[in-house]
Amino acid sequence: MKAVIMAGGFGTRMQPLTCNIPKPMVPLMNRPIMLHIVELLKKYGITDLVMLLYHQPSVIKNFFRDGADLGVRITYVTPLEDMGTAGAVKCAEKYLDERFLIISGDLLTDFNLQKVIDFHEANKALATITLTSVKDPLQFGVVITDKEKRITQFLEKPGWGEVISDTINTGIYVLEPEIFKFIPEGENFDFSQDLFPLLLKKKSALFGFPVKGYWRDIGNTDSYREAHHDILKGKVGVKVDEPRREMAGVDLRVGVDVRLGEGTVVEGTVVVGDNSQVQGGAEIKDSVIGRNCIIEPGAKLTRAVIWDNVYIKKSAKINDCVICNNVSVGAATVMEEGGVVADDTAIGEESYIKRDVKIWPRKLIEAGSTVTGNLIWGERWKKSLFEGEMIKGLTNIELTPEFVAKLGCAYGTSLPKGSHVLVGRDATLSSRMLKRSFLGGILSAGVNVRDIRMVSLPILRYKLRTFGEVGGVHFRQSLEDPATTEIVFLDADGLDFSSSMGKNIERIFYKENFRRAHHMEPGGITELPQVMDFYREGFFRGVDQQLIRSSKAKVVIDFNHSPAGQILPQILNDLGCEVIGLNTYLDEQRGSKTVDEKPNSLQQLAKIVMTLEARAGFWLDPTVEEVVLVDETGRIYQPEEFLSLMTTLMLKSGSRGAFAVPVSAPSVIEQIAQENGSSVRRTKSVDRAMIEAAISPEVVMAGSMAGRFAFPKFQAAFDGMFTIAKTIELSSAAGVPLSRVLKEVPRSSFLQGKVPCVWEKKGGIMRKMSEDSLDKEASFIDGIKVSFGNDWVLVLPDQYQPVIHVVAEAKDPKTAQKLLDEYMHKVERWKKELAQ
């Protein structure tokens, strides 16, 4: 007698276990599931096998080959397309000229197949379906038979209201070759849905034979884990390759070259595959460990299924989880029940993988991460959500609507019930989509939303400074990567979130400790259509309107498809300026220009400024916070030049007070300020630190090293639109072209460089820099800045990138270059020393 093993399924419900191997080859007690089926058939004398393959057939062929090693003879049949179960068997018709048995390659069963065959023969059946009783028949085909076991009714995957029996089709059939007359050639044809109902209709000899014993369809990851539990509890007997080792009170199976360290605690039934090490102090209970694995001291495995080449570091705790091939689990990591980690994944130390989380292949989980949801797309799971004031990620891959809704729940929970938040976005469709999901989360926590829709960030900040809201959120497309969305969080004063604010939301997000509003008390959404008018009025009060009107300036502005194109031209026109706008229209699908397009855009802007003999040109960043200045000669200003120029212009206009600049800004700013009776406040480089300094009443301007300016008289926040108007006003007050003002600014040589550096070494680099600076004049406002008279060098670790910045300033270019080279070499040398 022959048997057909159905082994062509994709194993979709078993993902991510089946991402790299076909479902019948998934290991069960360190052996492919299908190997257990082959041995079951062999036990009942069926050694002539036909394997029906489809998905990844080579994996199965390479393992079983011709079957000689197993004492069977195997014929492979691979249909060219998905033909359905019966249709696929039809493809093997020429090999099946006698009674044959069909069985799935992904079952776990100990049925007595001989009894099924005997029943079939005794009743002279055309087809016999093996039946069994299960507690939950909903996911199977229910079968009703009469007293003679003839099948009278089928019901495929019924609902509970339709269930008429708990007897189901097990997928094991005995068939006569005449069955092929009922299966059409070259058509997709299924046993349960097509063939058996047809036989029933034709009143053919179709029987169902109930069998007692163990049967489980290993159809999903839960069923896979439960199958292991049943084997370890002895509910079903399967062959285990690893021989038993004597140990009192423990069923221990150990392969070749296995080392169990002294002090290892073993309980229940434990299998350890060839060449694996369980080091002393580990605790293993009711678990299966594959080949070439290392379990370090203190690790605790309970009901775990570990595949091959897995490294579990010390004190990790894995409870009822599946770890696939080539995975490393960091020290002190905790995995809750139901977790699955697919192939080629690295989990950093002290990570926390929550219950039922599935991690797809080739992922990197950063140390200290808490993974609360399935990680399917993308490559990383970050240990912290926030990067400074924002959360950013690939749209619909890392930042999915589900993720963002949950984020909204966490944010709403952090706020008082019944309070109001302000929410806006840029023009892109992706921002609109994610913002809507986010709003749902906020409302569910009983927090109200004031939706100002498409608006630039400075306007949202301006509104926050007035009244009513406890915070604000802005959604926008990333300039560096159009596929990335950035969610910017602001406090009640319009300031960027501090790190403590971000961590508060992270704690709620990871613990999923959300506040759910009563069904009568969810938050509501209102709109604020007058926000633009409100901003415009404040804008006019912040500038010298008469001076700007009298200058009748002509300027060129590249709006970069930002929302500023909808408001700034009108404001400047009202101030008597002639505005030539570039890229003013909004493009919902494309979004703003990318950072790669910036150099060409600037060159184009410079040419237009010269051609039109405009007073100046401005390139406005899509966030509407950053500005690049082009003067009347077409010169494109570097950020440090722009900062020095604006400081000079402010002082020339009579402004006196303090100027807030980052520690990396040129020293000439101090020189300019002191010569005019003003001072400079050095701050950290992060935006929030600068804006906090700008809130002080003495500060008249805050300027970053990225073309961002805040004028506290209007608002203590970076605002590109106001910066443009202020530049026009100040240049009008100066009464000379911008290029001539720049010539008056003291010059120095200012150089910047950066050295790639992994996160783990940043602290060591800064320690060595600190030691190197002991006998020098150094400041530690942000990074370490060492002064050599009027010259200086700054070594500053980047907050978000694996990079160390080196900045040098000197009077002459040679000295600046020497300082830059010297300290970049030092950083490189320290990196090598730390690697040893």
C-alpha cells in the first residue's frame, strides 16, 4: 500500500516560524514534523511514499532524499501551480494505481492507521475519512455519519450556532484509485469542499471512521507550542533522537557532545541537542533545546522551545516561548508566554518581550527595549520611543496606525482628564493618516483635541503660548527621508518636550497602563479656524511695519512646498514687500523636497536673486523653522555666517541685551556683542536649551548653528517666517546691502568634522577627552570645549547618531585645520584603545 503525504502548504498561519522553512520541516522535538509522519506510516508497513510538494520543495527533498536512509521509498511530485488538495493528488495519479492513504505532513498523531485501512477494506469503501472528536470543532470540517458509518453530511468550519457535532475530518483518508474519475484534470479541486460533497451527492461509498488516540493539527504557533507541551507531558509518544541520561526524578535526553555544567537545575522533561552547552547555574524545566546552543549561568527556561544555534546569555528568563535558529538573547532579558523570535535576530540585554509578541526574522532589538507589539517590518525596535522631542519612524512600517493610536492613548493618559491639546500637521497624506489614528487614542483617554489641521510648527507653538491647551503635537514628513514621519511633542508653553516628559509617556506606553474614559466621557474634537488671524496680528506687532514698508524690499523665497506658502506671502505683501515665491503650492502626495535636493535648490535660488536684483533670497526649511540666507550678490551663507550677520544687524539696529547661542557657535559673536555693550549666553546645542534661555527677559535673540532664530519680542521659539521678516526689517534699518554688513563682521576660520563612533564607546571617548583636558582651560556646557587663547576646539557626541562631532575655531585657517585634525586623530586613537 502507498501513502501520499501532503506537504505543499505555505504555513502562513505558522509565521514567523515558517518564514525560512516549509511548515512540514519545522522541528518538533528537534526533528522535522514530517519525519514523525514518515515513521508513523512505516510503523504500519507503508513504505512506498509519494510526497506532494509546492512551497520550498528543495528543503524537503534535501532532507529526505530518496528515503533509503529511513527505510522507505519516496517519489516527489511538485505541481506547477496551486491545485487544491485533491487537485494536487490528481497530479500524482500515475503513481497511485492501488489503494492508497493520504495524510498531512504537519500533523501530530498516534492513530492506529491499520484500523482505518481494515475498516475501509471491510466496507468496500471508495473513500474513508478518518474522524476524531475535538473540544473546539469551529476551525475544522464537521462530519455526520449514520449507524453504518456512511457519511451523511459535511459542514466546513461552522459557527457555534451551526455546530451539530464534535466529530471532525482529520485529513487522513484511505482512497481507491477509482477516486480519480471524480477529480477533474488541471483544476483547483479540494477534498473537503469539492470531492467529498460530490461523492455524497452521487451516493458513492463514502465512509467516516472515528479513531481514538492523539491528533493535533499544528496549524499555528500556539498549537506548535502546545504540541510540545503534550509530548513533554507524555500525552503522545514520538521518537526522540537524543538518548536518555540517567538522572533521578528527571526525564533528561541529551545528544552528542553536550555539556551540562555543574549546578545546572533540570526539572520535568528536558531535551538537549548535539553540541550544546548548558552552563552551571542555569535552570531548565520542560524544555527542548536544539543543536549548537549555549545557555549561560542564571538563565531560566520554562516550557521553552529553542531551535539550533541559539545563544541565551546569563540571567535571561524565557517562559513558554519559541526561539528559532541563529538567535542571541541578551543578558537579563525577559520573555513572557507565547513569544516567538524568528531566525537571525539579536535581542539586546535587559530587554523585555511582552506576552504573545512575535518577532520576524533578522531584527535587532536594542538593549533595554520593551517590545509590546509584533515586530514584522523594519529592522529595529528602539529601547526608547523619543529622540529628543520627537518620535520618528517609517510610515506604515514602524509608525503604523495601530502603533500611533496606542501612542495617543499613552499621551492622553499622561494629561489631566478633560484637558485640551492642540494638534496640527503638514500637508502630506501620511501625516494626515497617522494624525487621525493618534487623535482616537487621545480621545479614548478623555482628553479633548483642538485640531488646527494643516499648519506650520511655529504657528502651533505661537498658539500654545496663549491660552487653553496643556500641550501640542505636530505631525510632519522627515526632510532626510520622505518615507519617515516625525511626531513632534510640545509642552503647554510651546517648548519642545524635555526628556522627563518623553520618559513619562514611554512608561505608560510600555506598561500599557492606559486610562480609558467612561463611554459618556470620551474627549471631543473642535477646530480653531481663527488661529492664522491670531498669528498674523502678533506677527505685525513684532516687527517695525513702517520701516519695512518704507524699504519696499524685493525678496525671493523658496517655500519648499511648506504650509508657510499659504500665509507668509500675504503677510509680506501687506508689509509692502514684493515676494517672488518658489515652490509655494502644497503637494499632499510628494510632500516637501528632500535634503538631497537642497544644494540644487539653493543654487537656483541664488541665480534668481541675482537675475531679479532682489535684496535677498531665503530658503525656508519644510519645518518652517530653519532659513538659509542668500544675499543680493548670490552668496549662500553658511549657518555660522548667518548667525554672526544677524547678531551684527540686531546690534546695528540698536538692540541691546543678551544673545543666546550654542556652545559650538563662533567666538566672534562674543566679540561683536561685547563691543556693543551686550553679552552672549552659551547654551547646549539642543533646541529646548536655547529656547529656555530665550525665555529670559534679557535675551533679544537666540540663534542656532542650523539657521534657526527666535526673537522673544514675538515668540521665544524658532520661527522661519518671522526670521525672514526680521531680516528684511534689520537690513532696512542698516541701510546697506547684506554683503556689506557681512564684510564688517570679524572673521575667523571655523571648521567642523565628525568621526563615526558606536554608541557603546561614546562615554569612553568623552572620558578620555576629559582626562586629556585636565591641564587645559576647558568648559563642559555641552561636550568638552578646550580653549587655547582665542582659539578653541569642541568635542561633542551626537545625541541621536553614532557620531562624535569635532569643531574648531581659530584666527587663521592653518591653526583651525591643525586643531581639527589633531582632535579628530585623538578621537580615532581613543576608539582603538577602547576596542582593546
